Amino acid sequence: MSGAGLAIQSATTTMNASRFLATLAVTASLALAATAAAADKDWIVLFDGKVTDKLRGFKQEGFPDKMWVVDGDALKTVPGRGVDLITKDKFKDFELELEWKVAPGGNSGVMYRVNESVGGASWHTGPEMQILDDAGHGDGKNPKTSAGSLYALIAPNDRKRTRPVGEFNSAKIVFKDNQVQHWLNGEKIVEFKWGSADLQELIAKSKFAGMPRFMKEEEGAITFQHHGQEFWLRKVRVRRL
């Protein structure tokens, strides 16, 4: 074969290889996009900045729009006496993601496996991931009641970092096969086993000792606490695991 022929053959081979690699890249990109789209379908958006139809007031049929209002892209409490928000659906194993911020001295929480037919408040059955201005609220002095804690039971570890008051924190709760994790700003700060002997001992020594259904439900609603102070939620979504 002449030198010109070899050059043409080499150029053709290089072109085919480039096309093959480009095809592979496009295929991989499409596969990743399809996987991401499939994963997104698993998520239930509880609040997207506008719609609140997946939430209602605790022990109420409708949404308490005099106590919770849309503020920009967030859902905000109206200061004063309020009512907790509860998901219309119940969840057993789940992953919950959200962003939160509080006003100075603010206090709130996220409770899970809540049974509203038992007791007079959400926290009579559901444990709480604490939401708090640690520096401006008295509960911040006790690690077990500080932001991110399993309220009054387990303190966050030393990886906990909170953002300044007025800025949003990212939070996540993962509940799978009785293993529960609290995440705050990208760090896992609390982990425990639901129903374990160690946990039961902690409960027996706490203010929840006289509540027979506390942390006993096999499934329940997710609840966002209205504690009277200003508190904001945004980018709230959950998926079943």
C-alpha cells in the first residue's frame, strides 16, 4: 500500500475510534440521566416553594394557613400559638431531606413515626431531630437538646456544624431497617438503633418515660413543629426506602 493509502487508512481508523468514543460518552451520559430521572421519581416533594397539598395541620383536616405561610421559596411559621404540620402520608423506612433556618432564639423540630391518634402532641409518639438557635436559646446549653440532637436523648457528635442564625442549614434523616441517622450540613451527627436496649434505657430516664407509645410506632407521619418562634423550611422532600 502506498504512503498515501496508509495515511488515509490511519485517518479513517482514528475517525472511527473518535466516533466510537463519542458514542460511548453520549450513551453513558444518557444512562446517567435516565438513572437520575428514575431516582428523582422516588422522591415525594412535600414543599416546593408553592404547593402545600401533601401537608395538613396536626389533628386537622386542612392546611393551617393562618399559622404557616409561604415566604419566598420557604414555608414559615407565624409567631405565636401554632399547630404542627404533619404529612398526609405515613412512612416506615424513609429518607427525608430539607433546609431550615430559625430567627434569633428560635426553636423547632422534625418528628417522625408520629401517631396523631395517641396523646395530645406530636412528640408523645414521635422522636425529634432538634432545630434550634444553639447560642440564643436555653436548650443550646445542653448537647442533648441542641440542634441536630435526638431531642433529650442523644447529643450530636463532634462533627456537628451549624450555620449562623439567619442562614439555611441542610438536614437529612435516614431511617432504614431500624437504623436511624441524623445529618446536618453534610455530616452524620447522630446514629442509633430503633428499639434497642440502650435506647430504651435512655427513654426510661427521660421525660418520655411516662409515654407508653413513645418511639413504639412501626410507621407514622413526619411532623414539623410550630414552637411559637419564627422558623423556615424549604426544599423538603422524602422517599421511601
